[in-house]
Amino acid sequence: MSNEKTVTFPVEGAHVMLFARSIGDYNPAYHDPGDGEGNPMSARAVPPTFPQAVAQFDPDYPLRIKDGEAWFGSGAGPSGIKDKPATSGGLHAEQHFEYIRPIRPGEVLTARYSQGDTWEKESRRAGKLTFTERLVDYYDRDGNHVCRARGIGVRTERPVDQG
Amino acid sequence: MKASEISVGQTFEKVVVEDLKRTQLVMYSGASGDYNPLHTDDLYCKEAAGYPGVFAHGMLTMGMTGTLVTDLFGPENVRKYGVRFTNQVWPGDTLTATATVQEIRQDDGQVVAEIGLETKNQDGKTVVLGSATGLLED
């Protein structure tokens, strides 16, 4: 397992509100504007899958349009690039979160990325499957470990048969 | 949730989305930062990627299922939450999440519950299988 990089990001109330809204979480604690004096909303913890939104702050995250780079989504044609994108055939197979303590709006976290195991499997619905494990450990400003996310991605040989 | 209010084997059910809208996929893309066109761009899906159309981010299905977990425990009491994505979720799907209490135990002086999770679409097809651990109030 190798350490790759770190990304430091603020857990902002407005971001948490947008995230909660997008998953249909209407807990009122995510929708109050804070006390107006710079203190964040009253929520005592973010939704459990919120740490994934660190992607917004990851400078290398591939699934976002970047300045000066071709984007693979449609424009005049069905794709802005000629070949398949680097992320092609990649699907999310599993995701696990473990919380050492709740993550609260208003704090600043550092995510440390590392690569886990890789393995292969044959499938009738999508051909050869290649699984890769990715770990993200989140630390607070005092260096305390607050959360571990373990994602397993799968790359398929062909699009998953819907039959 | 109080320890006295639940028992092993008890189930809780929640419709976490009814007739999933493409707009919700756009909302999740914007909030999470995952702008993969597979989730918002029908033309790309059909003509470049070989899919019948846009489909939900696995993490959106996990997030929606997670609202049942946080309804039960409160977000500050969730200690573990994990899922396996077993089928794709499409616009128009209605998803029902079910939590089954599997174990209640003392852990470091606190009462914790383990729940099994399964989310199914309107055809009874399982889209997410998982589990969660949360602290219970005394």
C-alpha cells in the first residue's frame, strides 16, 4: 500500500446543505444558515457519505472539466474527445466509511489517499472485471484520524449487460 | 434511537426516492463533484458510452439509503456504513431501503446496533446491499 497525496479542505455549511439536499436528506439541521456571526449551521455531523465530496477539492480529480483540457462529455458531438476517456469502463463496486468521530460543519480536514489491493474476476454480464481498492483517511487539524473511506472500483471489459 | 426502542430482527423501511428525476442526478453531481457525463449526459451515454441513457451515481444511491441510517441513529451516531452496488439505478426508479437490526451489544461502555441494509427498486431488484453500525442512546 503506497501513500499518494493529501488534500486539505473545509467542511462548509453551504456545501453540506447542497449535498444533503442532493441525497434527499431534509434534516432541518442541514438547512439552517448558521447564527449569522460566522458560526456554522447547527448540524452535529455531516451525512455519512459526505466525505466523498472531497473530490471537489482534489486538483487531479478526473471527473470534472478543467481549464485547457478536453472534456469527454457531449457538446456539438456525443463526446469532446476522440478516444475513450481514461475513466471509461470504470464503475463503483463498493464503498465503506468508518467514523472514529463525527465530522462537523465548520472544521478543516486533510484527506490522505492510498492505493489498496487489485484483483480480477470473470463475469457473464461485463467480461473480465478488474477491481481496485482505494483508501482515503481523513484527519482533523490536530492530526486526529476522524474517518476512513474504502472504495472499490471495478473496470469492466464491456458495458454491463442490462438483461 | 434508544436501545429500549429496538430489538434484534426488527425492520425499518423507507422510500428513499420516488420516480428518480434526472435533475437529482445533476444536483448530486454538483454537490459531490462527480461530474461524470454517464450521470447527466444522455447523448454521451447513448452515442459514446454504449449505455441506454444516464444512470445514478452509486454514491447517490448510497447517500439516499444513508438517510434511513441517519433517521435511525442520528448522523452524529453513525460509526460504520458500507455498501456493495449490485445493480444500476435509472431515472424513474422508486427505491425502498430496508434496515434489519442484526445485533445490539455493549461496546466500550456504549450500546451499539448493527443493521443490515438492502435497497430495492420498484421491480424488487436489489440495487444496494450493506450494513451500518451506530450508537444507541441509553
